[in-house]
Amino acid sequence: MTRWALFAAVPLLAAAAVSLAFVLRSSGSSSTSTVVPVADEAAATWAPGKKRAPAFSLRDEHGKPVSLAALRGRPVLITFIDPLCRDYCPLEAQHLSDAVRSAGTKPTVVSVSVNTAGNSPSVLALDRRKWKLAPQWKWGIGSAAQLAQVWKRYGIEVIVAHKKIAGVTVQQVSHTEASYLVDAQGWQRALFLWPYSAKAVSRALDALGPASS
């Protein structure tokens, strides 16, 4: 498929009221477009106690509840991944897993699905194996309405399109590729926009200091 990118201006309610352009990338697309430089710093940061991370309550790939409130006491990386994607999402997932492995402060990673068609346990288990995800990785899945609510709270745009290729209708999901770092007290501390380096995330994690028990 031909890679296509959309740009959406998403306001970030930070102290300086910054507005950034988020890149939406489509699943299953080729990588023939212009290469974007890898960022070695967060796209935005917040001081402790300045911005509370939006709450959410979903379930993981085993059907167990997963919520931001239940994870209080340790850092959390919240990312947004298409389980059926086979180009950019696996790379981002591997970068996050590498960051977790190299960081002294180990966070929980909650990967909120942006494609309900890929939320079956078999697909999520396959991704875990093929993408070599860190043990701290949890999938966050739910109904389309539940997931859409989380996307909205975190400024994630998800666009689903259908096109016919050789007479077969193919679904294409484009979404904002962003990851948020939340500290052990539930405050939003950093935003990373893909493509970013594992080193940038690892450095931000270590800057938080030891997590409380």
C-alpha cells in the first residue's frame, strides 16, 4: 500500500499552552516517503505536579483490569499501537521495550490499542513474541467506545479508511504515534512523538528517580 500521512494540530494543555503537530501514520503502508529525523529529546515536558495524566480503565490481553489508578506507585509509559500494524508500530514497540530494558527505573508500559480488529488474544500474544516486548508491557483493550474515550483524552487521532485492492476491501488505520511518560504519582511528565530514540525515553525515565513501592 502507499504510505500516507495526515497532520492534525493537537493542543497540549501545558503551562505554556503549547500546540504541536502530530503525525498520523497508516498501518500496512510502505516506507517510501521522506525520512523523518529520529528525536533524541521529548517533544514536550511537564514539571512535577503540573498536569495530571487522564484516567482510564481498560482490560489487558488476559481480560484483567488495567487502569492508571491501579498502577500508581511506579512510572507508566502510555503508548498507542495498532496490533495489526506491521511497519511503524512494531518499531515503536521495540524502541519502548529497549528503553525499558536499559533504564534503571522500570515502568509499566500500557499499549492502548487503536484497532479493535486486532484485539484478540492470539494476535496480541503473537505481537508479544514477534516484537520481543519487554515483560513490563501490558495491552490496553476494550470496546470501540471505551478506546475512543482514551484516545480523545490523550489527543490521539484515529482514522479508519477502507479501500479496494484487486477487488478486496482492505481496512487502513491511521493514528497519532505518541507515547506519554507518567510518573509514580500520576503526573504527566513527557510526550514523545514517533520517531524517537529509545535513549530519549530511557533518559526521561531515569530522570524521574527511583519509583516508590
